[in-house]
Amino acid sequence: MNDQTEEAIQFAKKYLEDLLSFFGLNTDIYATTEDGEVIELHVPSTHLNAFLIGQHGDTLRSIQFLVSSALKNNEFQVSRVNVDVAEYKKTRSSRLAKDAEAWIKQVQESGEDLHLRPMNSAERRTVHKVADEAGLQTESEGEGRDRHVVLKPGVPTKKSDPKSE
């Protein structure tokens, strides 16, 4: 990790800690980066979890946007940020992956496309990944808040193709 990335991580960590202290929460944020492109900020579980997460994670995404904007405004090269409070996003992603497995099974059995409910980009990414691993084709359709994933039956692999057996 280079000095600029380390500086961006420290700036984002301090910015989020200062923002949270405004709401009376003095806590230490755990900050990392996996690939040098996205800063991961983990807020431990506190009495303000529900407040910080908001309805369907809306407040959490807003906090993430604020930190990312502050990095951009201060001309840091790394400005993509992922903020997670009490592992909310991690838990939600795991639950969504399980739901995706059920949807995938439904598409495989019916052979028909399945239009899912509108999702944010992180949720769509999770569904795309799980579907890709299962051999299904996916695409995102719609604009803005109506953007959603469409699961499509994949091309059968040689293992499941009855003609090759």
C-alpha cells in the first residue's frame, strides 16, 4: 500500500469518527483496503446502530456518500468507500445470496426469465455474482430506483446437457 492510499484511509477514518462524534458517538473505526481502490470502514455495534443504518440502509449509504465526497473534494486518488455498521451490509449480503440461490433454482426449473425487485448497486452485484457462479445469465434493467436484475436461464453446461450423457 502506498503513502497516498494510507493517507486517504486515515483521512476517511478521521472524517467518519468526527461525523459520528457530532451525534454523540465516540468510537474507534476499523479502516482497511483490500485492493487499494475501495476503503473499508467498519463501525462497531453501538446503541446507535438503527439510527446509523436507517431504513433499508439509506442512512448508511448517505454516510458513505459523505465520506466519499470528502475524499474527492480533498483530491485523494482513492475515493470509493464502503461503510458498514455492526456488519449490517455483510449480513444483508449473505441473506441476499441465499435468496438468490432460491431464485436461481426457480429459473432453472421453470426455464423462464425472472425479474427481481429493484435493488441498489451492491445488492445487484451480489445477485450477479451468485448467478454467474450457478451458470445463469443476468442483466440489470431499468433506471435509478427502478433498476433491477433479470435472471435468465443459462446455456446448459456439458455436465447437465442430457445429449452428452
